[in-house]
Amino acid sequence: MFTKESTVRLSEVGSDGYLTLPGVINYFQDCSELHSESVGVGVEVDNDYAWVLNSWQIQIKSYPKMNDKITVGTLPHRIKGIQGDRNFLMMDENDNVIINANSIWSYFDFINNRPIRVTKDQIEAYKLEPAYPMEYAERRIKIKDIPEDLYETKAETTVTESMIDVIGHMNNMQYVLVSNDYLPEGYSYNQVRVEYLMPALKWDKIILKQYVSNERLVSILASPDGDKYAIIEYTNVNIK
């Protein structure tokens, strides 16, 4: 497992002094890229091809607070066809896992704008390890059972330059940041799933709709025409 040690900084915590969920995602994304760079296949090597994130499943036992020492780790555990799966762990200074995650990625050809089979150099660069023992959810978030009239429109925003990543799309963390800003005050969850459906680009309009029940909260980030950029689900689950 590739790991990096860090200390939670003031700029990464919320008003309660604890690392935020978007902060967790930033740590995981950075760890993934640092790992790729360390094995010689990072984004800077070839910007015409890159891994594109399809989904997150993040389970939170506790958040670290400002000035806490943490270790963030990542391990790729499956590569098949166009897809790769990668676990992430955040550990406290005693090496206890406080946050764990699974992520699913597609290998993408930006010249022809389509996913392609993972290339030989990528397969050889990453050393697969056993998957982290967690209860894995399905990749897709089911929302067909939610009637449209039960969603409440919470906000409309515009994708600005500060939201864009190195491949010209709205950064994966930003979708969660928009959603988190409109959670009901005090809403409790320990698992977050994110399904990315379509990349938002600079100056795109995003409408945030929210559904809340006793079992889960679902956020949909969509265009004014109704095309979905991302679906985010917050739940409470049993975590081992």
C-alpha cells in the first residue's frame, strides 16, 4: 500500500475543527495521484490518457481534527477491461483506520473521447493487492423508487475556474462540496456514495435537488435540461 503522512491543517477543517468530507476526498485524490507519479504513470506523463473516477463509497468511523497526525494510504485491487478499482484508508497516529473507501475508475482516451482497455504499461506499473475488507455497495445508486415530486430544489450554481481540475472538468470533490453545503443541519451519516455520470465544464449551470427520508438522503446535481452530472447518497450503515 502506498502511504503518505500528513497533519490536518486549519484550511482543511470546518467550523467544528474537524476535517470535512470534501477534505477527505482531497486527501484521497492527492494520494492516488502521488501513487501514480511514484510508479511512473501520473497525469503529467501523458495528458492524452488518464484514469477518470466513476464512483466513491466512503465509510467514516470518525474524522480527524485540526493538528491531528494522519496517514493516508491507497491500494489498487482490481484491473479488468476498461476499469480499475482502488481502496483508500485514512489512519490516525496509532494506525487505526478511521475512514475507508472504495473507488471505481475508467481508463480514458481524451483524443477520441472514450474509455479504452487499460494499457499494458498501466497494468505493469500498479501492483494489485487484496481488497480492503469492507462491505462493498453496488456501483450504481438506485433512485428509480423516488418520485420526482419528492425532490426539493436547493440551489443553482455555476461552474467557475476555481472548480476545474487538470483535465478540464469540474473536480470530483466539488460535486460533494456543493451537496454538503445544503445538508440539513445536524444530519447524521457515516457512509457516502457518489456516482459520476457526466462531467460538468466551466460555466455550466448546476441545479441541486435533494430527497430526504429516514433511510437516506439523495442529492442530484443536474443541468437545467435535467441531464445528471452526479448522484450522491448519504446513509447510516453498520461499519465493521
